[in-house]
Amino acid sequence: MTNFTVFLVLITIVCFLLIIVIMVQNPKGGGLSSSLGGSTQMGGVQKTTDFLDKSTWTLATILIVLILLSSLSFPGIMGNTDSKIIDKKETVAPKTTTTTPAKPVETPKK
């Protein structure tokens, strides 16, 4: 497997985990913490909210770093100087010829 493929798999896994963490959260503050039953289980509501918040930011940061690193490992960008969009050859402009305009034809006056 190439480096780019490894990064692609890792990015997909992080995206899937980020989707799960975001879907567990409730926009009104409930989410996973409301299904636990109260503050006596698993550290309470505040600890669950802090965990979900920190995991969201951590996964988002990991995703950005992986995307930046994958762009460095892309096969067409680094180290390959042979593939250029513009050729190194000079393009020759077509030769232009200058023509002198013909003299107007004089009409005889009546």
C-alpha cells in the first residue's frame, strides 16, 4: 500500500469516529449524559459533556493533520519534476507579414 492509501484509510476512520461522537451529542445539552440516568453514574453529566467536547476537538485536529500530511505524500506533487503542465520548450510565434494597402482606384471625374 502506498502512503496515500494509508492516509486515506486513516482519514476515513477518523471521519467515521467524528460522526459518531457528534451524533451522540445533543444540541440542548442532553445527549449521552441524559441516557445515563443521573450524576452518580460514570462521573456525571459534566464529565460526559467534557469528554465528548474534548474528543470532538481531538478528532477534528487529527483529521486536519492527516489531511495535511496526505497532501505531502500525494504522488504527483513532491519530487516529480518531469510532469509539468507547461512544456519547457519555447513556443514560436507565427511569422507575421506586413502588407501595404493598395492605392485607391481613382474614378474619372465627369
